[in-house]
Amino acid sequence: MINSPPTSETVSEEKTIAAIATPPGAGGIGIIRMSGSLSLSVLKDLFKPRRQLSGFVSHHMYYGWVVNPHTRVPVDEVLAVYMKAPSTYTREDVVEIHCHGSYLVLQEILTLLLEKGVQLAEPGEFTKRAFLNGRIDLTQAEAVSELLQARTTEGAHLAMAHLQGRLASAIGRIRDNLLNLRAIIEVAIDFPEEDVDIMQPQEMEKRVEDEMIAPLRQLIATSDQGKIYREGISVVILGRPNVGKSSLLNALLKEERAIVTSLPGTTRDTIEEYLDIKGVPVRIIDTAGIREGAENIEEIGIERARRKLEGADLVLLLVDGSAPVDEEDRKLLDAVDNKSVLLVVNKIDLVEDFDVRNYNRTFPGLPVVPISAKTYEGLPGLEQGIFDIVTRGSGWDPGHRCVPNVRQRAALVRTLEAIDQMRQGLDAGLPPDLLAIDLQDGLDHLGEIVGETTTEDILAEIFAQFCIGK
Ligand SMILES: Nc1nc2c(ncn2[C@@H]2O[C@H](COP(=O)(O)OP(=O)(O)OP(=O)(O)O)[C@@H](O)[C@H]2O)c(=O)[nH]1
Ligand SMILES: [Mg+2]
């Protein structure tokens, strides 16, 4: 990655910025993106089209070479596109140069741009400009980052819905209702003596409840319900040595990630990987088999396993189905008592007439899933079991597609508090000028979500999470 220069003042339209937009490393194509008023003239200086051009038509691709103006040596064979403001990502003039995906070539072209007075873009600066220039609101800008970071298709779909403005329009509806109410309250403030036809308090209260409080509550609820799709969950595989923990990890990943041997104590450290279970991003952690009297290195591994347990949303307690449950299995269960636990009985391929009821009797109340990490039998049932436990009672409806993030949720809660206070004021017959204060408070908090009333600090924090070139 390129180090960004010392942070400059505020974004100014005068400054033309550029960055490598594709990830570091070798790739089929690499793209350099430039935004700002210098874009076209810089392109003209460095790009030699194959055929003589009278000018660049906006949004058309041109084939040619980027030529180093000092040496006259072609740097790379490229496709270049000029996109005229305002129909662009940033609403400024934008140029993209598509070259071969060599990091050296990309660097060299970028250096040539910088020599022409273009500045290196800061992380998220293109998207920040799109926001500051009013092409997208803050929820859509955040959705760009969420889309880039999504680890499952479901997560990507949620981000896409926000990018298309699903959340922004839900907020917009509540905001319009608040503005309507404010207009009514203002009439009441301006004409206190007159018998103007303002709404009855009961009718107002009903509107506040139906048009503001209920939809705010709904958004907060979907934020909670959809949280696991956004943030994912952590699942720890725990069990005595040799029960098949690493085999299970490999089976779930469908690759030979962890070393499996017939010797107890094979896994000495924790191993973490990511899985997609029905759209939920799952961090799955294989641990060292826990047993008493373990030796040094193994002991450290066991200690790490215990620590991983603390952050786990779900524990898969693995036992060997071909051997009787013993005291150590039970001790492990006691140790994870405060967690969600799924008892996974492995190696059922070795057992004739496997009967799950034996386990139900021994561990009453504990969900049990029989599997074979060797033959993959029972794995779909295990994934379903994990999914059911982590989404249990969440009331999640995948059709929602509106899942406010942590920042947005906090602002929704503050909005709700202000509006609720206003409703109580209505109920208590407070004068309209006092109601107006709470109402304005609510509007301001709502404005933070879409970026109308968001402070510079918070904006900086949001865009700093982006990668360079986005
Ligand atoms: N037949 C059969 N063998 C299995 C199954 N799962 C694992 N094994 C075997 O059990 C042995 C131990 O498997 P591992 O996956 O290394 O077990 P582990 O729990 O990770 O062991 P430690 O890391 O030592 O704690 C290996 O020989 C595996 O091939 C299964 O479902 N069926
Ligand atoms: Mg292991």
C-alpha cells in the first residue's frame, strides 16, 4: 500500500486526486483513478492514442499507450476513459487508466500523474467527494465500505440495498413526517391566540406514534436482527484430544487446512478461518485438544483455547461417537456452561446403529448433531444447527434489507429518545415552543445518519476506514 501524505485541510474542488484503485499485487488489469479538474489535461499530456483524436468523448474507452514524457518510452499499453462531470463517481471530472496489473507499472504511471500536480488521494477520498458533492448520502457512502468488506453474499446484498438508498429513503420518510409536524407546531407558536385549526393533541400523539416512533423502533430492531449478517459470529470447536476437531474444521472448509493425525495432541495452537453458513459470516476456530496433565507446548495451546472461548458466540463441543462419553467430556461441558453449546458427536461412520437418544439421555436439554468428519455425513445438519442457534429468536426476515450499522443505530436511538420526549410533552400539554425543542433534537439526530448534521470528526472517522483508491 502507498502511504498517504500528511492529511491536508478540507477537500477542495480545486485539488485533483489520484490513486491506484485495484489491490496491490499482480493482476490481470490494474486501474488508476483520477478525479478533479486537471484530470483531462493530465490524460492528454501522458496518453498517446493509437489513432489521432480530435478529443475525448465522455465515457468512451480509448486504446493507446502511457508514455513517459521525459524518456519518451512507453510505460504500458492501456485503455483510458474520460468521464465528464457530473455523471461520475465523484461528480467531478474523472479519468481511469486501465493498464496491465503490474504494481511497478501502476506506480510509475501514478508517479507521472503526481508530477503533473495531481495529489495522492487519501483513503476513501473519492467516495467522500461523492458524498460532499451530494451524489450519495452518508448511508450510501458507508454502504460502499460495507460492500467491500462483506464476507458473504447475504452481507453484500444488505450493503447493496443501502447503496441503492433503501435506508436513506426510510430515514427520509420519517424526516418528512417530522418536518410536517414541525410546520404545524410552528403555526401554533406563531399564532398562540388565534383559533387556527391545528391538530388535536390526541391526533398528534397518534401520528407521532405511527409515523415516527414505530418506524424508528422497527429500524432499531432490524439493526439488532441483522447484526450477525454484518458482523458475523465466532464459533469455537472444543473437545478432548483426537476427537476430530481439526478434521471437522477441514470438512467445513472443504480443504485440508489443519493437520490431522491419529496422535492426540496434534493441534498445538488455535487455527482460525472464515466460513459462510447460509449467509452468516462465521469465524471458526479449531483449538488444541483439552486434557489434564498436558505438556508444555500443549498446555499453552490449551490456555489459548480457553481464551478463545471467552469471545465465542457458540461452542461446538465435539465428542468421539465411537467411544463412551467420559468424565473429561463432562468437565468440558461444565466449563462452557455459560455459552451456547451444540454437542457434536463425531465419527459415527465407525458406529453401527448410531442412536442419538443415548446422548439425549446423558445430556438432557443439549442440542445434539451426529456427524462424520470423515464421510461428511451430517454436515448439512450441523450447518443448519449452527444457523438455527445463532439466529434463534432474532425474528430476522431476509426481506428487510435495511440493517442500520452501529453508528446509525446509535443515532436512531437518540432520535427515538427525543421524539418520545416530545410525545410525553404532548401528553402533558406542554406549550408548542417546548415541543419544538425536542422535535428539532430528533431532526438533528436523524440528520447525523444521512450526513446532514454529522460533525467533521465523525466524517473523518468514517472515511478513514476505507481503502485508498475508493
Ligand atoms: N473414522 C473416522 N475418523 C475420524 C473422523 N474424524 C477424525 N477422525 C480421525 O481421528 C483422528 C484425529 O483427528 P483430528 O482431526 O486430528 O483430531 P483433533 O481433535 O483435532 O485432535 P487434536 O488436535 O490432537 O486435539 C485422525 O486419525 C482422524 O483421521 C471421523 O469422522 N471418522
Ligand atoms: Mg487438531
